[in-house]
Amino acid sequence: MASSADRARRYTWLGIAVLWAALLVLGFLTPSGKSEALSYTDFKAAVAAGKVEEVVISPTEVRGRMKGEEKKPGAPFTVVRVDDPDLVRSLEAAKVKVTGALDRAPWWNSLAWLLPLAIGLPFLMALLRRGGAAPGGLFAVGRSRAKVYVETDVKVTFADVAGVDEARQELEEVVEFLKTPDKFRRLGGKIPKGILLVGPPGTGKTLLARAVAGEAAVPFFSISGSEFVEMFVGVGAARVRDLFLQARERAPCIVFVDELDALGKARGVGPMAHEEREQTLNQLLVEMDGFDPRVGVILMAATNRPEILDPALLRAGRFDRHVLVDRPDKVGRLAILQIHARQIALADPGALEVIAGMTAGLVGADLANIVNESALLAVRRGAEKVEQRDLADAVERIVAGLEKRNRVLNRMERERVAHHEVGHALLALALPGQDQVQKISIIPRGIAALGYTLQVPTEDRFLMTEHELDDKICVLLGGRVAEEISFGDVSTGAQDDLRKATDIARSMVRSYGMSEVLGPLSFDRDARPLFMRAGEGNGRPEASEEVLRQMDAEVRRIVDTQHARARQILLERTALLKEAAKALLAQETLSGEELRAIASRVGLTPGSSPARAAV
């Protein structure tokens, strides 16, 4: 069956064809023949010479015909009428046939106006009616653009969601209310009017909302916050009213607003106010106050920036339940990988557990991308099933970027990159508690990475001690220190390492209170953007100039201390540094086992490092 867009397009072309045919008919009906425009002087001369046969005089012009020759009609002509009282007498003297006429347009000129209007007006009215009835039509500016999925359209259930067990338990109550509302009404309980899903991008907030609709088997209205805001003032508010009107008619149902921060930013802050967005937000607040939760309309929204939302949205009675959809732990990552691996031919299902351990910090969208990339890599090498190496290569591709084997480094650059990466790896082996070194490579990846050291955490960590942060800075500085020892100077390759090390040291001093000079103080301000902190003393500096100088001195002390410590550790392992760099240059990649084998061969064991007090 043809869609409404196809029918509208067909009617448009039909109307154009009809108008074109009408113009062709008018061209045939219009009298042919061209009349020559004469000046009044030439016309009087032709009359005096007896060349004019007949004329038709109107108030504005004189039309006539010259005398013909040998039974041929004479040529027509037209003259602009001039106020000449002797004109009629001169025409009578020359025995020219004279006829009078009024200034009326010929009938074909009237038809040229009326025929297209008669044909086009009904067609235009039908098009306008069709446009007004269709979503997004000419008269549908104020209508909601929400996509409505009926009960049979939503195929997602809680079985398709993993890694967010706490959030799932919160939302199961919503499903139960939509299925058996009398169970809650019996004791006077009310389901929250609004449920706000908060979490980093890619954690599955939209998927969770669709799963709630699929489990409850109710209509699902899905719309983005940016679709409410338009150039014309009042359109967004009209769309909010229309959305809630449709939702009440289809209750019980779920209304889901994705990217709520595009619509719900705090009002009256910042250098510029957005009147249309604020009016739309006001209408949303009014609608949330006005609808009865007993009707069965559940409003859900998702955002990854809750700190910029208007406080009126977050108060009790509106979005009064906040559900955190956080990054999954190892168990959650394994469950997510198993869900996405249903669609691929996997050689060893146990490989997913290894990949789950390698992907700490990644969200569900990243894990889905890893499974898909591994399938593509397996197809590329002509395999029948996806193996563990395909999954590991996919992790490296997601984390470090695409390999760029066509980027050719000269000999000196390759040697410097090799020593740099081995420096990171040796410090990670020497310092206790650091993530295990899985792979070292000097194959360029991503935009600017000329090499990389892949470390895999042994477990999920949620807290880090001061000593562990010191070790992390030491490992980051290992690449630069290895270049200093091996080549006597440094390169630009350590830029990203220095930035990360400085950020960690600054956080230790400024946020975590890990400075003996400054003591247990935190100088972090509110996490909200500056323009959101109206009336909170934005002009007051966060610390005095003296404290700021002390903070800078402490950051420098931490970085310098760990730099000296990294240098001492690598100087004790100079032979291992050279041997491992030589092997890396020959093979381009080294695994963690190969690096530990080289360390054993030169007589060193991992995990032994000088004491902190020795620096």
C-alpha cells in the first residue's frame, strides 16, 4: 500500500500535468499572428499614401490592416492612440473603413486567468487538507512529533537488558503498576509521575524505557527533547499539550522524552535567555502537575547531564524518582556481551569472560560495538566462527583506534617509540598493584598514537589510595624517562602522558586532600557549570593567591617526585629496557608473557621496586 507521502507526491505531479495541459490549450486558443507596432507619424503617412485598408479605434490604441496585394491580406499593425482631433477626418478622406471599440480584454485573456484558477484551486485545497492531516504537514506545526509504538511494536523486554540490575529492579515496579494498578490503589499508593533515567552515554537508558513498555504491553510514545523547540514561539508548548492529550487518550501508556537536557535546562540563567524553550518547559511543568497518575500515564525521561536541569523539574511530584543507569561491573559486562553474542557464531563462549575483564569502564554501547567489530574481523580473515583473538583485536580497535600500518616511521622514530612504550611497561611490572601488561605495540593507531601499552585490570576498582595514584603517575612518566635514559633528550611523544599525570596530581591536591602542606581541604566548586550557580558568589575566587601558589608547588612536587622515582627504577633495569626494546623493534608487538620472559632471562623479577623513601 502506498504511503501518504507517495500519494501526495503523485497528486502533485498530476496537478502539474493538468496545469501544463491547460496552458497548451490556451496557446492553441489564442489568436495567432503578430501585429507590427507603428509610430503615429508613420501611421499618418501610410493613411495619406492610401496604404491603410481598415482601422479599429479604441480609447488607448488604433489597430488596423494595410491594403493587400493580389488577393493577399495586408499586414496588421498597432498604433498607440494620440489625442488628434483630425484623425477621423483624415481617415474618411483616405476612404479607410473605421470601427470603434472599447478597452476590453479579449475572451482568451480572461480564460487564461480563470482556467488555471479553476483547475488549481481544488487541487491546492486538497493538498492543504492532506498536509494538515499528515504528521508534519502544513497545518501540523503545533502537533506532537512523538513516534507512537503500539503494544505489538515494542519487542524489547527485560530479557534484552543486562548490566543494570539495580535500575531494572526500580522499573519493575512501574511495570507492575501498569499491569495491576488496583494493587497499588487499594492501599492509596501512587506511582511516581515522572521517572528520570540518569547515567553516562551508552549505558542503556533508552533501552530500559523501551523494555518497560514491552514488559507492560502498553503504547510507547518516544520523542527527543530537541523536537519540542522550534524557531516560532509557542510551537513547543503546543506540542507538549498535544503530546499529553494523545497520551491521555491512549492510557495506560508510557511517554519517553530522550535527551531531556535539550528542553529542561534551568530557566533565567546564562547570558542569553531562550524564550521559546522556557515557554515549552513551563508548559511541561504545568502538564506534569495537571495529569492524574491514576490514569496510567507514566512520564519517563533520560539525560546524561542532570546537573543543568531546572530544579522545578526535579522536585517531588514531577520527576520525583531518579534511577541511576551506571557503567556495568565485570559481571554486568559479561551479561551484556552474552546478549549481543547471541547473533554471532562464537567459537568459545568462555572467551567472553576474558573480554569482560579487559573492558573495565566501557558501557553497553561499547560492548555491542566490540562484538560487532569482532564478527567483521572474523569475516575479513575468512573464518567460520568468531574466536577470542577477534574479540581481543576488537577491544584494541575500540580502545586504541584503528591500526595504521601505512604510516611509516623512520628508524630513529621507531627506536624512540619502542623505548618509550617499554618504559611504561617496565614500570607497570615493577610497581605492585598496577594493572597487568597485556600487550606492547609500536604499530601506530588512532589519530596520533605511534604506539601503546595495553594494561588489563585484574578487578573492578571504585576507590584508589594515595600510594596507588602516585604509582599511576610514575607509570605515566615512564615513557619520557626511558627516552631520557636511552637518548639523552625527550620528544613530543609524551604530551598526553604529561597531561594525564598533571591532571592526577592536581586532583590529589585540589580535590582529594592528599597534600601535607594544604591538609584535608577540597577546593572543588559545585559540579554545575558556572552560569548555573546564580546567587552563589560566582565572583568570589575559590582560593586565595597564596593557596593557589601552594597548590601549584604541591602539584610540581608530586610530579617531580614520581619522575625521580621512575628514573631510579629504570636505571636499575637498563639492560632489560634495551633488551625488551630490541625485541619490540624486531616483532612490532610484545605480549605481557614475552616481556616477563625477557625479564627472567636478564635476571629480574617483576614486582620489585625501590622503596618510596629512597627517592
